[in-house]
Amino acid sequence: MQTLLPPGWPRPRGYANGVAARGRMVFVAGMIGWDAEGVFHTDDLAGQVRQALQNVVAVLAEGGARPEHIVRMTWYVTDRKAYVAAYPEIGKAFREIVGSFNAAMTAVEVSGLIEDRAKVEIEVTAVIPD
């Protein structure tokens, strides 16, 4: 995996502007903050992020991928201000579950998600090197 940073651009914090990779691709559908049985254990945004990330890692494992193979993440959040306020807790969960790497990331505030209690949905693309 090669992170892409045009000359003179400041290095973004916590993500990459772009990523180039070769290998077997694994696509993970949007994961929300419920468990494997479809049960929400919290309405707290950071708690739902933690569970959604655990769900992402579980699906990656089924495809033979690990968190370090993630090249792209898209986060859909229902409350931008709550998301920003929860940065410390979200960052802690991210480091514990996913680790530290340079995936291309996008976060978008949306008016709602299909599951009424869901506050975040995270989709991922991973590339397992050849």
C-alpha cells in the first residue's frame, strides 16, 4: 500500500488523501453499531462506533483480510457535532480495534440511517497484497 500525498500538501491527521494498492480486494458493506444478533447495546455514538468497527474487523477476517489491509473507509454519521465531540473516544476505539494506518477516509453527515437507532455506518474497502 502506498499513501498518496501531492508535493507541498500538508499531511492529513488520521487518514490519507489517497492510497494505491495491488492485490485481492475485500469490500465490507456498511456496518452499524449492533452486535451479531442485530441488537444495539447502546445509543451512545462512540459506543456504536466501537461495535461497528468490531463488525468491520469480523467481516474482514471472513475474507482473509486484517485491519492493516484497509485502503478506504466511508463513515456516515447522523450528528456531525456529536461525532466531533466524541473524537477522543472514537480515536481510542479506532486505535484499539483497527490500529494506526493511512486509509483514505471520508465522513459524511446524513439525515438518518435505515436502522432508526443507528448513529453511524462504516463501509470499508481492503486490499490483501499479492
